[in-house]
Amino acid sequence: MKEKIIEILRSLMACATVTNTEREIAAETWMLEYFRQQPYFQKYPELCGLFPVPDDPLHRNTVWALVKSDGVKEKYIRQDIESAYSLTSEECADTMRAAENSVATDARIKAPIESVQDTKKRTVIFMGHHDVVSADVYGDAIPWAFDLDNITAHLNAETLSAEAYTDLLSGEWLFGRGSCDMLGGTAVQMALLAEQAEAVLCDEKETINSGALLFLSVPDEESFSVGMRGSLPLLEKLKEQYHLDYRLAICSEPNQRMSDGKTQIVYSGSIGKLLPVVLVQGKLVQVGSYREGVNPVGILSRIVAATEGDESFTETFGDEVSLPPVWMYARDLKKGYDFSLPKRAAGYCNVLTFRKTPAQVMAYFLGKIKAAVEEVSCQVTVMTWVTLWQQAKQREGFASFLKETEQKKTELLHKEHKTFPEVTLWLMQQTLDFLKFDKPVVVFGFAPPYYPAVRSEDMKSAAKFEVYKKALSALQDVEIKTYFPGVSDCSYCGLPAGVESPVYQVNTPLWGADYRFDMDALVRLQIPFFLFGPWGKDLHQIGERVNLYSLTEEYPAVLRKLLRLQFLTK
């Protein structure tokens, strides 16, 4: 298995799958071919494939492969139970005993295993992404950044941190772009899927219980999660077509360890992310007539000062604390210098959440905005994007305006490669111009991306998820935290019923053809997950690396045992 994992990793890294390039497709082609070479998929070719990302200008795909069986040999189930008992701590013994009883396979109770039949296949999802960030930080070593075997020869004490150089000399780490984030974990999952496929193919005539393993690798995780958002229809289709019961998703995001170097941090949730956008229009006058005008920079600066780093906005969950708002952009929109006030100023702010909804975030910012404009000597209107857009829709000539802006918007996004926030601000300004709105105003809205905050414990299968949490704690020395501090594709694994709201959609100018995902599908899916991968360090840096033992021994062994639990829980 070790050699197989390293060979897969070597091949994936060689594809140099930098986000938003055609190299992502090279990796997709290689991965699909790898699966098609397996005897299982030669027998069942319909169970693996490429799912095109909807409306993607780069024509990228999600790679998927499904191994399913009508069951597992009785002897394997009995072995799993014995293994589970031998590995559990006192803390999770009761849970595992309940799992055993649920399938009535205790050797002391001579109940026939055949009595346990599920109408749906209990399914574990292996998920990850095959894109990586740019290798620009490697400097002179760029030509070898994706070469697993030769990159270490081009790294030294001058280019690496002291810790990274020590790890390099130890021989216990694999270096290179993508080795850690997250091609290493993907390689393990691919190897285990092939192993599972071989086992099912050999034993399918003797199997008696139901189960499945689904592999999913998406493009564009490092940018705007186009792949995962676009894969929701695939997840629903496979679930319906093959009668799958999604019990657990394991995202192979690399994990750090505690200061003891032994305890690995695993997450059962993912932090939320929103990008509020504020456009301020003042009253343009020559600076000599300052008191007759309204400087939008002054208003924007008050809004920024009131919210930047505001600790009262943060949330706590246990000992985890979210970050306060952080402004990523704030400036006037004048194209050049003259002796007049700017007409407009704008900014956008990075907001990370645990529980706050888009409606609550909007209410917070609108409160701060209204307080800021009260300090201005003249009246300033405050409105949301949906209000501004509704006014535009009622104005004569809207149809022509809409057609023109849609065409230009597409050009800005796909030909000029403008960012979502840039195009959002452009559309806000175009709408004000169309309305001939010349009074001071502050317009609030959102720009993509949006990552919903999620907790596996809030999903409809939370009780089942507790089995996996306790089992993982018994299988490896881990600390399970809730909110993964970096946004992740797991935000699109599901939402508890009642969390979905139209507030974000109607106040996001680019929602629709340019940016979307099916929130209703998230409510239907609700897949509990772990962000759990091999031990890695220095993601996105020149010292990116993955621990060899964790990658080839520890991580695969734990995944195997977690897979067995899908047959032990109802």
C-alpha cells in the first residue's frame, strides 16, 4: 500500500494542477484512467466517470468513483466487531456495544446475520480536491516544485524555515507543491478505494450486507469552490440512482498537530464566510465648496472604523473564537486626480461566522452604516441591494439596461477576469447611473463567495455521527474541534432545515448565472463530515510537506477502520 500511495501522489503532483488552469483537466483525466484500469471498474464501467462542472468556462470536471456491494462477508463483520472492541476506550465502549447490537452479530447471540437488511446502502464519501495553489513562492526551484522525487535537492537552509529544514534532513517528510494540500490525502483515498473495489469484486458472491464507498475529487477548491458547488446535482443523482445513504464524508484536508507532535487536530465543522460590500455615493463638489458637498471617503472610513476588528461581532463555541470583521478593500473610486471630492467610494469586508446568518450579518452592518451617516450634516439614504434593484426594475428602459449589463458583466468576468467583488461594485454603480440617482446614498450587498457555517452535529444524522466521533478518538490520538478556521468545501455538505434563507440571494448582485449553489439540496443532503487528512505543514508555502508515516501508514489504517463502522451502525 505504501508504494501505491506514493506512486499515485507522484503522478498527481506531476500534473501540476494549478487552480484555474487547464492542468486541472490533466489531473482529472489521469485519475479517471487510474480507476478504469481497476478490474472492478472494467466490470462496472458505469460506476466511475467525470461530471462536468456546470457552465464552467474551463470545462473542468468532478472525478467520481463508486464501489458498492450487497454486503460484506459474515466473517468480516465479526472481525470488525472484535476489532472495534479491541480498539475502543472506556469512553466509547457503550457506543460500540450499541453498534454491535444494532446489527445483531454478537457471537453470544445466535441471531442470523441474514435478518439484517437495509434498503439503502450505507455510504462513506471520500472527498477532496485535485487543484493546488501556484508554485511561484518556490523561486529558482519552480521547475521542480511538482517533482516529488527531486524537489528536496533544490531546497536548502536559505529557502526554508529552520523547522522545515530540520524536517527535510530527517527524511521523514515528502516535500513539493500539492504533497500536503491535498494530493497526499487524495492519493490515500484513491488507493483505498481501489483496495475496497478489489475486495468487493473477490467477495461479491458471498456478501450479505449492504454498503458503498464513493470517491469525489473536485476542481477549484483553492479559488471559489466551483467544483463542490457544482457537484451537488451529482451527489443527489448518485444517491437516488444507487439508493445510497450518505453516512459520513471524510475530506482529506491535511491536519496539523498539537504542540506535543502526537495529537492530531480534526474538525467536524467548517467556518462560514461572507463578503459584505458597501458602496457610498456622496455629493461631488469642488474642494473649495467642501461644506456644500458630502465626501464618500469620510462616510466609508467611519463604517470601516466602526467594524474593523470589532470583537463584539465575534462568536465563541467552547474554546473556539471566530475572527472579527476584516476589511480587504476600501478606497475612493476616482480614476484620477482633480480638485474635487470623489463621487463614490467602496469597500468589501471579510466576515467569518460560526452561527450568524446572512440576515444577522446584514443587520449588523446596516446598524453601523446608519450610525455612521448620522454624523453627516445632510441626509444620506441607506438601502440594500434588493431595494435598489427593485427600483431599477420598475423604471422604463430596464429591459435594455439589463441586456447591456448582462453582456458586459459576462465580458468582465470571463474575458477581463475581473473578481466577483469588482464586478459587484461595477453593477451597483451601473444601477445607480441607470436610475440617475444623484443623492448621497450607501448601498449594502454581498459579493461571492459564500461559505455557509456548518456543524456535523447539527445534521439530521447527528446521532449516527457520534459513533464515528468516538471511534476516531479511539483509533488515533486526536482532538476533535468544531470549526475548521480556513473555509472548506465541507460548507456544501449540508445545512440544517430552517437555516436556508433568501436574504443572501436577493442581496447578491451576481447571484444566478454567475454564482450559485442549490441551498435546498444542502438541506436535503445533510452529510456529516470530518476534515481529516494526513499530518502536513506549511500549506501554500515553499516548505509544504506531508509526513511520510502519517501518509502511508497511520492515515490509511484509520480510514480502513472507519469504513468498517458503516456496517455496524443503523
